[in-house]
Amino acid sequence: MQNSNHVVLDVKDLGKVFSPSSNHFSGLLEQLLPNCFKKSDEGFVALDTISFEVRRGETVGIIGRNGSGKSTLLQIICGTITPTSGSIYKEGRIAALLELGAGFNPEYTGRENVKINASIYGLTKREIDSKMQSIIDFSEIGDFIDQPVKHYSSGMFVRLAFSVIVHVDADVLIIDEALAVGDILFSQKCIRFLKEFRQRGSILFVSHDSGAISQLCDRVLWIDSGIQKGLGDTATVLDQYLEFLYSTQQETQPVQLGPLDESKREMPALFNHEPWYDARKDVIETSNLSNHIEICKFEAQGQNFGDGAVSIFDAFIRDANGRKLIGVTGGSQVAICFSFFAHQDIESVIVGFLIKDRCGQVIIGDNNCIIHHENPPSVEKGKRYEARFGITLPYLAVSEYTISISVASGNQADHVQHCWNHNAIIFYVEKGPVAHGIFGVPLEFCSLELIEDESV
């Protein structure tokens, strides 16, 4: 996505302190979210010197745990809350979809609420009347438009509220977790609209869905306990946030480990499968539609986190004969492999991988939990191991991709992260047949047959 340098939203040193005397609000915060706000003599510090800007045509994501201050920030930008300090520059019309049902009077009908909300955004009565049917059609709520909204489901609320902001000709859209409510078809419809809107306007997008963030956002702002923890390109900030969440849940500090001593040690294989033969290999490699992939060498000093119980010291892709590859063809059967050293005995070992595109969106991911659920593997202190995942590579679109790898222990729902290595393997797809979607799968067969039916 190409963005201009024209700034439409500029937030500088923004701060918000809720006074202890304001409707007992701070007392409620202290009970519900005791660890999410800082205390000061003046009250609860909900935001502390937040600074960022949004350029025309740019989508900026905002991430953070519940109670981190995201909604407070958005309400200040929309003007429903007054900041304690700092400044905001806004240009053009801003339309926001904040908490569920915000701005809707439950006693009024959907049609009446549309008129009220659209007029708040500056539309004239004539403009509202001309857009009303289109708003109803986009929302897909049919005859419910003339029913009081107090009878609406949460999905219907979102449909109507989103439909209004779609039609107010805004310059900046603010979306706060709205797409997490409602059915998948309407969510997809909203995502399609937002992608199209990016061509002419700017978006502030709040979500706990890292896939949606990576798909839509050019940059990401990360807030925790009202403090700005990160601001930068989407993939980098999402990786930092993931690392933070793991370390917080496990109450450990990430350990950065240097390269291992290369002295020889025993290296039993964690997974040991016989090589396989890819009967389609020769056909695929000589095809004009082949998917050429260049693989880069593992970077031993790459970014990683965990409690330090293991160290990952190599990662690579093997072919059917066990050879390490510097290039491969989409549609081939390969093994994604990585080697690690155990600094202690570990039971119920989980090894896994994620393949991500250049925006950080996960394309494929898996681990050994299901395969080994009846007999989880273990590792011994002082030994090296190699994990291998046999897969059939999909056909990937021309782009840059990364493979993240990890070693943990426990089970799928409750585990400790020992070493997670971001972007352990980088590879480039230089040509390929994928014209639509994120990736294609090897086609096993295709037939076209005449169907004779006497009734036709």
C-alpha cells in the first residue's frame, strides 16, 4: 500500500488522568483492572504521552491487552473524552465505530438511529434520505430497520452501525473490535470495504485478531497500561507483542542466547521419518507454471525469546533425500527442520513452526501436539535434537516469506515457551502460478467429462 506524506491525524504527547472524584470511575477501574493503570496523586493514568500520526491512505493498527487504554485513546480522538495533556490535529471528517451500540438510542428504531447518527457526522436531511436505502441494503437487516434497536442482536447492531459509517464519506475511519461480532459473511464484506476504502482514506483499526491486523495495517501502535510500548511496521510490532504476551503469561523475562559452542555432541533425532519420493518433481520443475523458491541461510543471531531451557542453533529445509536445500519448487514434498540444544531435561516437548508472509500474516502453522498426544516426546539435558515436519509445499504467490520456529513444553492450551525464534528461515518466491488468494495447493487431478442425461 502506497501512502502519501500528508498527515490527517497527528497525536502528540497525549495523556489522560481520571480523577478519583469523577463518579467513582477510578475506584471501579482499580477493582476491575488493578494492574492495568498507573496511580498518581491526581488519579488513574489511563494514557501517558502517546504520540503517533496517520498519513492519508494509511491504515494504522492499535493493539494491547484489555484495559491498556486503546478505547480511551479512540474516544479522545473522537472528541467524547477530553485529554488531560497533549494535543491532537485532525483533518477531514472522522467516522467511528466504537463500543457496541454507542450512539444508538435503544428506544428508537433503526431508521431513526441512522438519521441521528448520519446527521451527527454532518450529512444533510437530503443526503440522508438519498443514502437511506443503500444503508439498509448494506446492513442486510431488512424489515428490522423499523424496529426499536433494543430488540437487535449484537450482530445487527454492528451491521447497522458499520453501514452508517460506510455512507458518511469520511476521510478517516476508526474501527474498534467491531468485526469480532456478527457472522463471517458480513465480516468478510466489511474487510472488503476497508481494503477498498484504503485507496482513498485512512483507517485506525483496533483488534485482538493479529491476522486482521497484519492483513490491513501498514503500521501498528502497541499500548500497555497506558504507555506506548511500540510503533512501527506491522510484522515487527506484532512479533514484539507476541513475545511480551508469552513472557507476561509465564512470568519470565525473555532470555537472549548467543550461538552455541560447535563442539561435537550427540544429536538424536526428535522425529525420524524415512525419506519419501516425489513422483511429480520432474514434471513440476519443467513446467512453465513452476513455483521457484530461494531459501536463505539460518541467522544464528536472529531475534528469539523464551525461558532459555533450550537453544535453537540451526534451521533449514531438507528434500526427500535428506539434503539441505538452498532452493525448492512449490508443490514438492519437503521437511522443515530445526536443531536445538537442551539445557535441561524437559517432558512433553512441543515443537512447531509458522510460515508468514511479508506482512506477518500466518499462511501455514503446525506442531506435534496432535501427532504425539498419546506419547509426548521428552529431551535430555546436554543433548542436541532435530525436529522435522514433513509437508507438501503449497504454490505461493511471488513475495518474501519467513518461517518462525519454537520449542515449548506442556500442552496446546497450557505451555511454557522455551525458545521462539522469529524469522528463522527467510525464503523468496521468484515466480509462480498463483493469481488469486494467498497460496495454491498441488492439484491432484482435474477432469472434464460429458454427462449424458436423457431428461435434459
